Amino acid sequence: MTLASATADSPGEHLQLAAFTAAAAVLLIWVGRRQRRTGRGVIASDETIRTPDRLIPPSLPTRGHRTAGCALIVLGAIFALPAVFNTVAAIHGLVG
């Protein structure tokens, strides 16, 4: 976080870093909430799959997937902090 802020020289670079980290935070929080709510993996389908000879039920919800969802939410919140700091640094660079 400090390294990313230290390498940005202009307010535009600070805003680019803020946008990137905010997008990453939103993605991680969205995936984490979905995984925590369903208890299934991110790619796992919630519907029964039809094959030529039988029906395949969806995977069962697991505690591990819900725990991983909570971890992704925390990681997304950690990514949100540099976005805030870079936005403040850009405003500070523009104002004074």
C-alpha cells in the first residue's frame, strides 16, 4: 500500500491506482458475498445439470466455501483502504 502510494507522482496516477484498487475491492466483495450466501464455489452452478443418461444434482453447500467467502470479503475490505488513501492523496495533490 505504501509502495503504491510512493510510486505515484501525479494526482492522475493516484486516481488510476484508486480506481484499480476500488474495482478489485468490489469484485472480491461481490464474489465473497455470493460464495458465503450460497455455500458453493464461484463457478459452481445452482441448477441440476441434464446429461444424456442422467441428471446431476448441484454440489452441496460446504462450510469451507462459506469460510472462503468471508475471507474474500475481508480481503476486499483491505483492498478498499488503498483506494481511499489514493483518492485522498489525489485530492491533496490537486488542492495544494
